[in-house]
Amino acid sequence: MEMDTVSNLRRQLKEAEEERRKAAQYGLQLVENQNELQTQLDQLRAEMIIITE
């Protein structure tokens, strides 16, 4: 019975670590996407300034 508990806890720990890794990857993807959008916005603003001058 004790081995079952240990095995269960190890499995739960592994699942939690995998979920945390996936969440970190997703967060990193969001940051990268935000940076790309900010770059595009900056470029469009620069183009608008040139056009309106």
C-alpha cells in the first residue's frame, strides 16, 4: 500500500511538472507574440509619421 502511495505521488508530481512546463512554454510564446506585435506597431507608426509629414 505504501508503494502505491509513493507511485501515485510520483505520478502526480510528474504531471504537475509537465503542466508547469507547458504553461511556461505558453507564456514564452505569448511574450514572443507580443514583441512581434509591438515591432509591427512601431513600424506602422513610423510609416504614418513619414506619410503625414
